[in-house]
Amino acid sequence: MAFKRTTKVLSDLGSTSMTDLVFLLLIFFLVTSTLVNPNALKLLLPKSTGQVTAKPTVSVSIKDWGHDRYTYHLNGDETPVLYSELEDGLVELLQSEEDPTFSIYSDESVPIKEVVSIMNIAKRNHYKVILATQPE
């Protein structure tokens, strides 16, 4: 007597679940790859809508005189101070302050490296710096 099977074993696997899994992995890697490499060159300049709680007692102004020449003024004084004397002037003005803070007023045409050089003076002396901007 020969018995025949009425049910057959299917040899192919369901490919729809595998396709869904690959699609989800593809979406995951596309989303995470954009987070790993942000655009570092895009700069958004800050707007000056908020107020600062620290009140600086000293101000440093940087003006552009053209041909890569800049003048530095302490507390809005008309007579310029040499860059080599700027740090000594700031130390003298801020030595009696409990929380030494000064503000930087920079002309729009002054390169950022000049502003950063003054920020480095503040870092060396452990001063706080406020960069003044124009209101909106």
C-alpha cells in the first residue's frame, strides 16, 4: 500500500518580512548618517533680543582704520591704546572688581581674529566677556 501525502512542505521562505527589515535598516542608516556629519561651515549669527545679567564696567572698542590697521579704545576714550598695552590697561581697570566683566564693541568690518585676540586676553586673566551686538 502506497500512502500519498496530502500536505506538501513549501521550500521557499517568505520574502516580504525580509524586505521590510532591509527597508527599515536603510532608513535608519540614512537618518543617522546625516546626524554624524553636520555642516560645520554654516554659521548663524546671533540676534540681540535678550538682555545679559552681568553688567560690564569696562568696555573695549575696536575700530577699523583700513589696510589691516585697527585701533583699540578703553571705556570709549578717544585716544587709542596700543594692543601691547591693552592687557595691562584691562588688568588695571578690573583689579578691584569682584566679578570682572568687560564688553567688546567691534566694528562690522573688523575680522573675527581681532575679536578673538581680545577674548584670549580675557581667558588668560579669567575675565568674563560680553560681545556687544546691534539690536534687531
